[in-house]
Amino acid sequence: MIRIVLLCGGGMSTSILMKRMQAEADKRGLEAEISAFGEGHLPKVIPYADVILLGPQIRFSFRRISEECTKCGIPSAMIPHSDYGLMDGKKVLALAERLMEEGKST
């Protein structure tokens, strides 16, 4: 099971993307638990995450969050603006899988 956490300003805007990613994972038979939270929840969710993805609206926090994730051995990345804007669950799920395979933050 892969546990993917999406972070944004308040957790609301990523909920649509989360649902689309979960639908793609289910369609492919991939065991995934995908959740969305506001960035303030990072300390609570980081122990349970396999990968953390950030929405473009909190790009200014990426360095801090990425460093925190790296300390815990969790890969993280910014969700590409185009994929986020289109709410492309397939591409964002592929990003999470790639990060898990590589085991690093980008």
C-alpha cells in the first residue's frame, strides 16, 4: 500500500485531485491511500506518509516542507501547475509512484 499525502493551503482544493487519483489507483488495482490536508497538518501526517505532494499555491513553503520530509526519509515534490490545473489524477499518481521508486524529493 502506498500512502500519498497532498498538501495545499487548506486541504480543500486538493480534494478533487485526491478523488481523481484514488479513482485512477482503483482502476489500476493499485493499493493506495490518498489524503489531502492543509500544510499546517504536516507534523501530524508526515509519520504516516510514503510520499508528500504540494499544490502550486504553497510553492513558497516547498523548501521548508521538503527539508522536513527529507529528515524523515519521505520523498516530496511540487505538483506541476498544469497537472494541478487540469486535476489530472493519472499524471499526479504517476509522479507519486516515480518518487517512491526513486526515493527522493524534487
